[in-house]
Amino acid sequence: MSNFPVLDEQAVREEICEVGRRLYQLFLVAANDGNISVRISDTEILMTPTNISKGYMTPDDIVKLDLAGNMISANGNHKASSERRMHLAIYRERQDVRGVVHAHPPTATGFAVANVSLDQPFLPEVVVRAGVAPVVPYAIPGGEELPNSIVPYVHDHNSLLLGNHGAVTYGPTLRDAHFNMETLELNARIFLVAHQLGHIEYLNDAQVEALRERYGC
């Protein structure tokens, strides 16, 4: 019996394009940066192609892969992003994940470059939505180094800052993964403003526990 309900492929292709446009319009990616994927079944993943702007994709541009990263189908000469290994590592480690977004949100990426984690609760949203985001030490992109570097962090977080690189977020749906990316960038901006003002008032343990009890997280 399948562990995953099979998703409508055409609908997912269209959703990936819409998320790509939103990432591009919000300047969470630029040029051909970033990549998006969705696990549509036990054995298949749809993913954005390499070297195409996320703001200008069409459903036919999206490529289909198996869980080993082998190409199943693609339009023309399209190839999957070189970061497919990172997406596949997340799917292997987290059976609850169906969507992954990798982007370069400017403020959050600044934290990653500075090696400053967003790993303390300073807003209710940090506790009840995307959660804290640690910095994963830098690993060269495009090979096995980066996916191997994130594995120790994947189970305990839904948002990761990638040292000197960017960010990756994931969740049970592509919408969740996308919203986690938006929230990560917003949280980074808020944290930066508080830091510039000279003081960050973290939530204490009692306040965090009260949030978790109220929202069941």
C-alpha cells in the first residue's frame, strides 16, 4: 500500500510555477537562483529545472525524477537542479515532507553568512510556525557535501540557514514549505531591527510552554 496519496501532477506543476513567481517577486531569489520540489508519490518527485528563472517558469519546464535522482521525464534539454541531492536527502530523512524550497532570502542569508542562527524564541511565530533556524556549516553546493551537512539538522527543524549560501525550508505541503521561507525571511528582518535597536527580548521558558500548549506544537 502506498504511503503517500498520489498528487495531481498537472496541479503540482502549476503550483510550483506559482511559488516560483512569488519567490521571485518577493526577491527571495534572483536570476536563476533557487529550486523547488514536490514529492507527488512514493516514487516520483517534480522539481524545477536548472538555469531557468523561478519567475518565468511554465508547467512544462518542470522535470520529474525518481527518489534516486534519476530523470524520468523532462521537456527538451531541461535538467534538474544540481541541488536535487539536498532535496532528496530531506525526503529520505523526513517521511512527512512533501515540499521543499531552497532560496537566497537576503536578510536570512546575511545571517547565514555571519554564522548567526535564528535559534532562540523571540516571536510567537518562531515557536508555533516555522520554528527556530540553525546555521548549517558551509558545504560546497552541487554535490554530496551539502546534503550530508544538513542531515543532522533535518529531523528537528523545518527551516535551515545554509552557511555562506542561503536557506532551505520544507513541510508537509509545498505551501507549508513556501510559507516557512517567507516566515524565515520576515523573522530575520525583525531580529535584525531589534538587534540594531540594541536589545532583543527573548520569550522565556514559561511563555514558550504556554504557546505550545495553546497551539499544540
